[in-house]
Amino acid sequence: MIRDILIHPDPRLKKPCEPIAEVTPDIAALAADMLETMYDAPGVGLAAPQVGVLKRLFVMDCIKEGVPEPMVLINPEIISSSEDMNVYEEGCLSIPDQYAEITRPSEVTVRWMGLDGAPYERQFSGLWATCAQHEIDHLNGRLFIDNLGPLKRQMITRKMEKLKRERARGI
Ligand code: K1U
Ligand code: ZN
């Protein structure tokens, strides 16, 4: 089932999310819905708070062409980050059509729980590393625009408020 994606500003996008104690059928259904919603958008990642669920889970698939590699990461933690940094022009499904260059560590090692309840650990680089950091920020109530200066952030927020007003009026 495709779920609605919340648009900034929304208080649910600013709250830290709760850890998931165990993988229940509800969590498995949420992950399946989030993958479907991400591919439909389309996007390369999606965090649970973006669909209004304040739990520590995100999905991603950064293969743009070729064989899909859907990933579900529960309670993800960055356990190490490279000193080497990378600049990527990021977007966000909760901030449509707005992009900004964001600097982040170019490689990160992430530990998480899989849908099978088992622990996993993997080093990510390239877009996978950028996306994992962007999604973990969502789980901590942070958006990529929080890395921008106040004027740029306010300009984007005003555009999103206008977009939400227009959508509410069916424009
Ligand atoms: O979390 C999100 O809002 C999803 C976001 C993830 C992301 C994108 C770029 C850098 C870091 C994190 C997106 O997927 S935005 C859409 C996007 O980047 C994309 C869409 C279609 C094809 C390829 C990329
Ligand atoms: Zn985002």
C-alpha cells in the first residue's frame, strides 16, 4: 500500500523516533509499504517519520538502473564515519523540488537490525553513504535543510508552506 508522504513543515518530521523492540507483522507491513511508497515517489530512500510513523526504521535502494537492491534498516546506528568528506546535491521527498549541496562523510559503517531480527553491519560509500546519513537524520528529527543557513532554510520553508496551502485547496 502506498502511504502519504508528509511535507515539511510538519511537527512529526522534527521529533526523534523511538527504537523498535522486535520485528512484528505490523513492522514488516510498514517496511513493505515504505518500499512501495519510495519506488512510486520515486526516491532512493524513505524514513518512517516521513509516513507519519515515529519509529527508527528506514528503507533505501540506491541502484538507479539495473537490478533493485531494496534494504530495510531497523534501529540503524552509524558506528564509524570517514574523515574524508563528500558533497552531494541532496533532495528530500518531504521537501519536493528543492535541492542543496550538503557535505557529509564519504563513507560510513552502519549497524542495524534486519527484518529477520538479526544484526547487520556494512560499510557504505557513494550515494548509499549519503542516503543512509540523510535517513538517519530523519530518525533524529533532522532535515537536510537544517544544514543550510537560516535565510536559505526559511526561503525553502516558505515555499513548502505555499505548496501545502495550494495542495489543500486542490490547486
Ligand atoms: O529521504 C528522502 O526524502 C528520500 C531522498 C533520499 C536522498 C536523496 C538524495 C540524497 C540523499 C538522500 C530521495 O530519494 S530524493 C529523490 C532522489 O534523490 C531520486 C529520485 C529518483 C531517482 C534518483 C534519485
Ligand atoms: Zn528526506
